[in-house]
Amino acid sequence: MTTGSGRMSDEEVSSGSDDDEVNPALVVLTVEEILRKGLLLVNYSRKRIRKAKKKRNLERFRGHYGSDPIVIAQIWEDLQRTLIPEAHLPPDDAKLDRFLMAMHHLKRYPTDLEREPIFDIDCMQGRDWVWFFLEKVQALKAEKIVWPDDLFTDYIWVISVDGTHCWIMEPGHPDWSQDSRYFSHKYGKAGVVYELGIALFTSRLVWMNGPFPAGDSDQHVFKRKGLRNKLQETNKRAIADGGYGGFPTLLSTPNSHDSKEVRRFKSRALKRHEKFNGMTKTFGCLSGRFRHGEKRFKTCFEAVCVICQYQCELENPLYDILIDGLTEDE
């Protein structure tokens, strides 16, 4: 990815690098170009952008698109370079404005009517482009969220695991006004849950499974939905919270028999996991009630997780669990 400090012209960005031998039509943009274009798109004036300090412009950009420009620029480039058919962005569809509009949707979660005046686009067209690009970003999970057997060779305890709940519209039920299977004890409303696994010694999300009705316990999801089998097949183990009791050969949960050192290790692992969960909830589509159906929720949630993985790699890595002095008295 190009990270120079060049500025974009006032004209629409419509062409890419002329010297890219692999794909002459590749639209590669600098971080500064992405920053400027993104701010202009949400109606910041050139004068206001020019007068502000870079730190302020970055805050504005994150407030509308959820990430720093370096993350957005890298995703934009990877969509064009990827060999994953579902994720690959053909040259004719490489429209930066529409891509940024999709990123804005994840962060701000506007209605079609709210989006229309911001991006000056018809409601139907805006909706189509948003889901087109979000499905492309979602498909990058095949590259970004994978179980890295090569990195786990020397370890037995490899991941932390937890379920994260999200609030959704009340699903329909043939007989009752509410479906108890979707009741989320965390929200007191209808919800769904995703099971996430984060590598203990690298800043990577390596397992993502869902969505499931929020009424499914963490134990049920772990036992019935795949991760239990994955750990057994690979002879690996995970750190989990108290909601995962009952699997002592696969999961280690906090208990009164832990030494001080082990308690602190588990605590740091679980708090680190919560930090990643918190990163996903900075996006408006996941922090409040999700208005669309389950298929659209899956698209948004997994696209957000892909973006959070990029954030971990490029701007905000998860902290190390093992640190000097971990076993010393505080």
C-alpha cells in the first residue's frame, strides 16, 4: 500500500497506478488521499480540512468511517488484489465513493433517508452499493480470520474464547409475540450471539462462529457448533470465562485453585478478549438495535470483525498477555 503524503486533486478519483504490472487498472491511493476524499464526501469543506490539524482531521475521519485512513486504504487495495472470488473487486466496480459509503454505514448505521442527503444518492442505489461492498469486505474473512496451525505448533493453550451478544429486532414467531430462544440476558431484549476466538500470543482473531440465538448458552454453542471439535482435532486448549464450565480438558476457566500467577494470566487473557469485543461495538451497526434481518446482520458483524483485524495489524494491536513482572507482587 502506498503511504505517501500526496494530496488528491479536486476532481473525482477515477484512475489508479500506471506502473502496476499485475493490474494496470488497480486504484491505489495514499493515506492522505483517502483522508481527504473521505472528509470531502461527508461534506467537510476544503477550507475546514485545510485549517484543521492532522489529528483533528483523523478524529473526523474515524468518527464517520470507524478506522484510520491507513486501514481503509489497505482494505480498499486488498479488495482489488485478493484472489478470493467473492471478495475481489472488478475494475468497473472500483468506486471509492461507494466503498466509503459502505464503511460509513457500519460506523454510523444511517437509514436510507439519512444516507441520501449525505452522499447525494438515491435510496435504492445507496442501499445496493452498501451491501455490495459490505459483502466484499465480509468475504475477506477467508484471508484475515483463519486458524493458523503454523503459529500454534509450539503451544497447547492457544486462544481465548467468548461469546458476544448483539441486540436485534424481535424475530417473528408463529404463535407468540416473542421468541424466548432469542432472549439476551445481557440486553434484556432479543439478540444473537457470536463465538469469537482470539490467539493468545498474536494479535489475531482466529475463530468466528455464528450468529446463534442469544438464548443459546456459551456452553451449548461451544459444545454443539464446532469449536469443541476444532480443539479436539488439533489437540489445543483455550482460556474462557466462568460461563464455559464443564470442559476441563479443553477449557481453563477461573477457579479458586489457581495460583496468583495463573489468575493474572487468565485475567489478562479475558480482558484482552473483551477489548476486541469492545472494538466491534464502536461501530453503530453493532452497538444498538440492528434493524435488518439475520443475513444482513451476519454480513455486518463479519465485515466489522474483518475491519477490527486490520486495525489490530495496522493501528491498534492487542496488548501482550505475557509481560515482565507478571508474576511479581504489585
